[in-house]
Amino acid sequence: MFDLTRLFAPLKGVDLDGLEIYVVGGAVRDSLLGLTPKDVDFVAVGATPDTFLNLGFQQVGQDFPVFLHPKSHVEIALARTERKTHQGHTGFAVYADPSVTLEMDLLRRDFTINAMALSRTGDLIDPYDGQNDLKTRQLRHVSDAFTEDPLRVLRGIRFLGQLGRFKFHIAPETESIMRAMSSTLAELSVERIIVELDKTLASSCPELGLQHINHLGITDVLAPALSITPDQFMCQSADARLAEWMILNRPTIECIEHYAKEFRLTNKRIAFLKAVTRLKDLPFEDAKRCLDVFGQLGWLRGNPPDTDLDRLLIEFDQSNQIKVPFRRWLEIRERVRHVSVDKLSEQGLSGKALGDAIYAERLSVLSTEISAPGTAPGL
């Protein structure tokens, strides 16, 4: 069940035999589920900062009791408790002292399945019945301290997606608390919200988490225009899945610009979402409108196309939300981009006359490519 050698291997290289150190959180949970943990978190009980500093560890920050192993650089945290001091995810006063027990440290965690610990001898410490909740496949909060951190609502959504193969559900009493906490999500920083949503979108079954966001009131607070969520995501990357979610709600360009500003989306995401929105229902037979959209997307400029954006558009073909495959639009774009400005300039054209001639030639190429692929003039 537990691969103790692998879990505790990062502690080697320094004499820690006299210290009480445990693996905690997700690594314990995943091991009990038969999964190989990706990250391993350690907690030390009964230690002080000097204990680790004298062993060559480096403290991370000044107020947070976490130390980097001098060889493996794995983090070891002192057992601690927290007290809410002000709004937001970081609004806590941390108390770390040798008197803080392992049970006290685990009590501050979010869900019981993440509030278990494993000793170096293989003993499982499970004071809040997390193992039973694993068996019944439920997310249940550990204590009333859950309400102090609004980020835990989004973490719950993320865990449902990441553990999708096990079909977890939210315990009724925890669901009620999460619903009551939805308004506090506005306290979170944009960066923390995006990180959690990206982790959810990148999970194995994001739809199993996102299907809860409406009745939990999350969309009401964060994204009222995105109330419809996919029954199943067809794309694989978080970027393409975000587009699947947004496009399902048929956003306008103004809506995308609003969320781009509110959530500080990257330029790549903004360009991708705008391209999908403009191309999704573009009438294939209307060459003039197609050419105008190409111009709006910046596809007719002299700079080479963005290969990352093209890759995302091709991936979005899997979504089954589009009339004309984006791969086909990219092929047509390349035909249109072959129109030679230099050749027209050699004919003595300039200014508005040159612009009109370029537009007419592009329109002719695009019209022919739509009606008879591969036969456009001059190709």
C-alpha cells in the first residue's frame, strides 16, 4: 500500500533520525487509492526553526515555518496552526511551536482525505476518519476552520476533477457550507482563482468538478455568463478546454474582452478565444465576410502566423462545436496569404489603389478556394 522507501527517499543525505517527520496530505491519499504520488509533503512535529537551520536547511520566507532540504531541496514544514486575521486566501496568522501536535496540524486542513499522515515506520495517523471517506468516495471538511479559506471551495471542485476516475462526491454537510461560502470567493486574488481553475481544466475529468459550480453559486460570483458547463470535454489542454466551456455559452467578443480584463488572461488565450468565437459560425460560403474576419484576426499581416495559436485551433476541432474544421480555415488562410503584394506593386499600383487590388485578389483567391479547393489563381 505504502512505498515507504520512495516516499521518504527525499529525506536522505541529512541525519534526521532524531526528528518526528511525517508524510502528509495528498501523497497519503493517493497511496491509499493505489496511485503514485506526484508530490510529497512533509511535516515535522516537536521541532523548531533552529533544528533545521543547524542541519543546513534553508528557511523559505520569514514568517512561514517551511525549510528546504540542503540536498534534495524538498520542503519540510513545522507542525502549525492558523488563525484567520483578515479576508482572502493569505489572511492568516501562523503559529508554529514544538507544542503543536500532529493532530492539531491536520485539523487545519481542508478535507478529511487530505488530513492523514504516515510515519517513517509505516503507521497511518487518521484522526478525522479520512480513510473511511476515501472508501465511501466523499469530500468532507475536517472542521469549521474550512469556512475561513474561500479557496477551499475551488479546491473541492478541483479534487472532484482530479479524482474523477473514483467518482467522488461532496458530503451533504460540506456542500451546504461551500454554497454558503460562495460569496467569499470575491475575496480571492485573480491569480489564485486562475491557478485553481487551470488545475481543474487540466485534470482527468474536469466536467465532474465544474458540474457543481452552478448550484454552489460559484458562477454567480465569478463568471455569470458561463453558467453552462460541458457534459464532457473533448480537448486535452487547459487552454482548449477553457474555450470549450466559454464557447458553449456563446460569448460575444465584448464578453471575452470583459473576462480577459477581469481575470487577466494571457494574450495567447485572448487571441485564441477571439479566433474561436469569430470562426465558430462563420458562413463558409460568404467569401467577403470570411476575408473580413481574417483581417480582424490579424491573419493577413506580414508577420508569420502564431504556431501555438494554430495548434490550439487544430486541437479545438475535437470539440464538435464548429461547422467548418479549423484546420480547413488555416489551409484557406495560407492560400490567401500567398497573394503577392510585390507583384501588384510592380504593376505601378500604390496607396488606395494598391490596397483595393490586394483586397480584390485575396477575395478572388478565397472565393475560388472555398468553391474549388486547390485551384485558386496564381497558386
